[in-house]
Amino acid sequence: MKSINLSEKFKKFSDLWSPKIIAEMNDYQFKLVKVVGDFVWHKHEDTDETFIVLCGELTIKFRDRTVTLSKGEMIIVPRGIEHKPTATAECQIMIIEPKGVVNTGNVGGVLTAKNDEWI
């Protein structure tokens, strides 16, 4: 058991849309991600996904609406719901999801990050 300094962890990487694991609890992983620009439309068939904005502003587009999150806000995207995260400027977020979840969900592609990368 030890404390985890989120600011120090964010300093350890610069790549975008590439989640880095900082902790595990039971079968869940806590991941830090830097994002800017548009991600891909995707969904996760088997799990919900939690987004917590730590710095900046994140917009998540859904097929029927758009939700914008600011620092200190979070959203849980239910399993099977198609979504597309986007940020006009760099945004730092934490994602909480089960082990083994691929960032691009059901679509894959060039933004698919290496899975289970710890910092």
C-alpha cells in the first residue's frame, strides 16, 4: 500500500489516447490518459467505462446527444453504448474499467493502444 501521485504519473508519458495503468483493484484497472483531438466511434460490449476529468475539458459524443465534462466531473458509459471522446485542447483523464479492455473497443484501428501498459 502506497500513495500514488497523479501529477507525477502524468509527467511520465506524452503519448495521446494511450491509457497507462497506475493501479488495480480486484479485476479493475485505474488508467491515466492524455487526450486531444478526436477519438473513434466505438463501444465495449461487455463492460461499462468510467471517465473522470482531472484537467481540461472532455466531450463525449453519443449517437443521440453530447456530454461535456470539466475538471472534477465524471461519467459512466454503459456497456454496448457507442461513444466518441474528443477534446479541443489537451485533457487529462482517468478511466476505470476491467483488466484487458482495449481502448478502441469493437473497432480497432490505428488508435488502438498497447494494452496493460503500467507506469
